[in-house]
Amino acid sequence: MKKILTLILALFGFGTAMAQGCFVQFYPFVVQGTTTVSFSTTSNPSATEISTWAWDFGDGTTSATQQNPPHVYSAPGTYTVCVSIVTNTGCTDDYCEDIVIPGTTTCTAAFSASISDLSVTFSDSSEGANTWSWNFGDGITSTQQNPTHTFSASGTYNVCLTITGDNACTDQTCSSISVVAPASCMADFLVSASDLAVTFSDNSEGANAWSWNFGDGTTSTQQNPTHTYASGGAYNVCLTISGSNGCSDQTCVMISVSQQTNSGSISGTVTDNEGNPLANATVTLTVSGTSTVVASAQTNADGTYSLQNVPLGAYILDVSLENYSYGSLTTVNLSALIPNLSNIDLEMQMVDGIQNVHLVENISIFPNPVSSFATVSIMSKENMPALLDVIDMQGKIVSSLAINLQIGENNVEVSANNLPSGMYWIALHNTNVVFATTNMFVAK
């Protein structure tokens, strides 16, 4: 009879809680960086129809009054938390869940910087960090712990380090970093030698102190020293400079010095255009740009000649022989480095009739040096046509005048307006023979 009544009551809505049951559940929230937990419950029926809340926090402590009690754990760890309810109708339910309480880790961002010109090495000194995010203040970033960064220009940059640690802790610190680009120094020097004495001329940039090592155990701190070596040889000369901003540079040059001679020699062979040696030809050496003869010699039977004890300098080499002409301009230069020249061979051409290479007695030019126009004075022994050429030092004819020489003095105007400064040859000749030559110096 009771079972039938209970069924009837259930059908008509009586005893609903008993028929439907009840339940409870909670969600834990750990406050970051602490061991404090708050709980949020959900239940059926609602909290207003629940008469009893019973909590067991898993650490030996309980609560029997609150729906959502906060709880502070004394130490990190894993705890089994349970909640039980009793409804107003007497329905009961419970719910349990393991929660993890992490440590109370905090993190602090900190760093130091070591600056060298535009390059900066950053050293992390943070606490509790396991990730690093750098912003160097110039648009460049890094995630390294201890990065090195080179700035592109001098200036002050706001560098920031952001760190994160366990339990999602985070911190940031910023610092102003000033960097200065180094001023450049470049060591360089020029060398001028005279016998064993060498003058060193500083050609450096940005220097205010000089240190010379002459390669023979001697040194100097002069800017432009002159040093005399004890003997000839090769020496490795080094110049080290420093600037006002601390920059420094060094350059080294291997130089050779020797006891120079004051004279030399010239030798060679005179032949005709078929290679046959010509004996008794007169070889004449004239100072370049003048008519001063410094040496002459007759060729031997085998056509060889030798000019000895010739002072160092620049010369014109000429050769004459009856019935032959020498139609070239041969320049030679005796220097301390090359005082002796050999195999300076001269080739002559046979001409018909008299040796008309000597039909011009003298040729001169004035003014010399010239800037615009010069007059070439020619003393001719015959009436004859001729060409007057201006030739540069590469052998190129830069101008040519066809003239008719008269016996006696002839004056011909030559223009230097379109010629760059330098030395030029003036050659008077016809199609077969060079009559005379001289030098013209152009100075603008």
C-alpha cells in the first residue's frame, strides 16, 4: 500500500528532490604567485535550498559553513579537495578533485652592459627568469639571454629587458645606453731617399702621435723624421699612429737603400737598316733640353760604342756618319737605381748624295718654357723644304708645319695653346733625314 502511495505522490510532483536527486561541483582558482585558492561551486538545487556545505581541503583542515570559502595552503603540493552538501529535502551529494598549488615564485628583471664603441654586450642578472625578450631601442630585438648588439650610429638608446618565469610571473626593466662610433685613423707615409739618408713624410689621417720603427733597431716619435742607415739593404719600416679619440693604426713598407753613385755608362751597337755594324760612327750624348754635349765616342769595327763616366741625368743620344742619317729621337736616363745602360742600339739609314743631316747649323726656341706661342729659330745652310713637328713624350706628333727654309736665320711660330704642361720634342726633318732637334717646355 505504501509503495502505491509513493508512486502516486511522485506522479503528482510530490517528493521532487528525492525523485530527481541532487549534485554539487566546484572550480578551483589559484591566485598567481601565492598558495591561496578560491572556489566557485555549481549545484542542483540552488544554494538557497542547500542547508549544509562541508569542505575538506585535503591538508587536514575543513569548513562547514560557506558555499565558496577561500583557503590558504601552507606549502605547495597536490591536494584532494572534497565538498559535500545536504539539501533542505535531505538529499546529499559530494564532489572531489585534485588541485595543484605551485610555489610562490617571483621574478625580477635586471641586466648590465659592457660598451665598446658601437658594440654592446648585455649580461642578464635577472632572478626567476626562464625566457628573455630584449628591445634595443633601435628597432632590433633578441630572445637570447646574453646578447651582443652593434648599433648602427652613435646615440643614446632605451634598452628594455622583459622576462617571464615559472607560474607566468613577468617583469621588465629598461636602461639608457649611450654609444659613440670610433673616429677612424689611417696610417700612411711617403719615402724620399738620397744615398743612405731617407726622409719619411707622414701622410696619415686623424693622427696626433707617431711612432716610427726604421727596421734597423732605431725608432722615432717625430712626425716627419729623416733617418740615415749605416749600410745599404732592405728595411721594413713601420709607422704606428694614434688619434685624440684613442683610435690607432699601423702601416709597414719595405724600402731599399744603397750607397748611390754619381755617374754611369751607356753602351750599345750602331748598325745600318740591314743589321750590318757601322764603324767610325760618332755617338753624341746631349743634356736633355739643351745643346750641351757631355760625352761622345767613335764606334769600333764591330759597331760597338761605350760612353763612360757619364753624370747621372736625362740625355738625348744621337749618332752621325757620312752618307747615313739617324732619323730617331733616343732619350736615356741614368739614375741611382739604374746607373748603367747597355744594349742601347742605334740604327742608321743610308742616304743618297751628300749627308744633308748637317744642312742645319742651329735650332733654338724662345721663350722656353712657353705658355701660348713660341718662336723656333733655325739657321739653315741651304734653301730647302722641311717639316717642323711637335712631338710629345709618348712619341705622338701633336702638330706639324710644312716650311720652306732659306739660307740664314728662319723664325717659325709654334702654338702651345692646346698643349698640356710638360716637355715636348721639336724635330726639323724632311722625308728621309732629321736635320735638328730641341726641347720645348710648356708651362700653364
